[in-house]
Amino acid sequence: MATVRDFLDHHFLHFNSRELVAAARGYEAHLDAGGEMLVSLAGAMSTARIGRILSRMIREGKVHAISCTGANLEEDIFNLLAAREYEHVDWRSLSAADEQALLERGMNRVTDVCIPESVMRQVEDKLVAIWAKAAEEGRTELPATYLWEVLDDPTLEYHVPAEDSWMLAAKEMGIPVYTPGWEDSTLGNVFTAAVMQGKVARHDAVTAGTQQMQHLLEWYREHCGAGTSRPSVGFFQVGGGIAGDFAICAVPLWIQDLMVDLPLWGYFAQISDAVTSYGGYSGAPPNEKITWGKLAVDTPKYMIQSDATIVAPLIFGYLLGD
């Protein structure tokens, strides 16, 4: 039987398809040379069930850190706990009245799939108690740490195999998960409300954005290969947005603000459908990052302008030998 690698090598020869294969080969070469990889996740990749293959990438040592939006953090957990209750819809034919009906039924739509509000409340009930206890104890933790504590509950019933959860894989492998702008998420909103209601005593029970940046900086310094012959950490960006913008700033922050000479990112690839000419950072070509002190002239760089829900699984499948 032909493999994903065979198929892509044979058919993906030009334009974005060729760039996809080149990015996969570059990723593999980076790992083979002893480099590590940070993956950033934006868009609704967890609801698109990227966890089915990203979890394998993590468990096989091909991903060493994650930077993701709050939605991707929580929606991996929501899927794990309630996938059988999700509903698929023909989103192109929905009227405003149809959308109102979904709201009244407690079904929150993400393009063609609706997430039941009941799972959000299930996780909320557990998290508020965990946050409240942490605040009393004076603890401050990353958002992901508290969700891992939710998953420690042995009474939880999983609706999909545990192997399909990238959050569980990250927990098992001990890799850091950063969530810049976490307040822009369902559970970030819940946390804010809980503090305002007096259920959680302190906002700083959850690591703030600048604290997360410091944690990332310290992780990068430890893993970037400074003083060795191995390549520095690579950067694989799925989508655009804050997940990527936050994490990639670690390098110029070290060099330009802390005045510490560390290697630039050693590999860069991005999957995005953003348009460069609109001036958005998410659509900026890799070379623009040279001017910001993030990438070097000779850093392997790839930009695949396509749908990440199609491209990312193909690249991961290529790397995993599927």
C-alpha cells in the first residue's frame, strides 16, 4: 500500500503542494539534526480534531512545545468529554432564525459543528473549584495546568479515545503549553466572572501573559542549542493570530530587549490563508520576519497558503510515516 509520503512525493510537485512537501522535508531534517520544534495553533484546529494526529506527533517526540489560543486549549478538552453530543450542520444554509434556535438549545457553532454548552458547564464546575483552591494556596499556574488537573479526575468519561487528545499527550510528555490572550476564550471568560463573583480570590491564580512570556523565554534559552552544533528551536505555525505572534517574539525579546545573544529560530513554516497585501501579520511572508530579528537569511522558510485542516494532517502524516 502506498504511504502518505509516497503519495505526496509523487503528486505534490508544484505551487502550494510543492511547498507543503518542502516544509515536511525541512521539518524532518531539522529534527534529524537534533533540533526541537514549537508548534503554534490558531483557528479552530482542536474542534477540527487535529488532536488525532498532533497527539501522535507529541508522543513520538516531534513536537516539544505548544503555543495556542484559549479556544484550542479548551476545545480539545470539550471534544474529549462530549464528542458524541456534538452536532454537524450544513452551515451555508443556516438562516439567522436557525442560528437563534441553536443558541436557545445551547449549541455553540464553529462553522459546521456545534459544541453543546453542557460540556462547558461541566468543565466550568470542576475548574472553579480548582481555581478557588489554588488562589487560597497562593498558587499561580498556566491555564493548561488547571485543565490537566481536571483530566486527573478518574470519574470522567471520554467520548473519544484518550489517544486523540493532544492535551493529554502534552501532559504525558511533559511539554509546555502556552496560551497567550487566554481571556479571549470561554473558560477565560468564566475565570474572570468567577473572580468578580468572589468565587476565586485572585486574578493571579492564572499566569498572566507577561509571565507566560518569561516562562517561554526561559524554555527557549534552555532548548535553543546555544553553544552546540545542533540547530535552534524550529517554529511550525498553524494559522495566524496571537498564538504565533506571541511565541515567535521570544527571540527578538532575548536579543533586542535583554541584550542576550541567542540563536534565531532554526526553521519556520506557516500554513495560512491570509492575504499578504492586506497588511496583516498573519499573511506576512517569512522574509518579513528577518527585519524583526526573528529569522535569519539562511533559516529554512516555508509559507503554505491553504487550509490548515487539510495541510497540517498531511505534513504530520508525512513525518509519522503513515
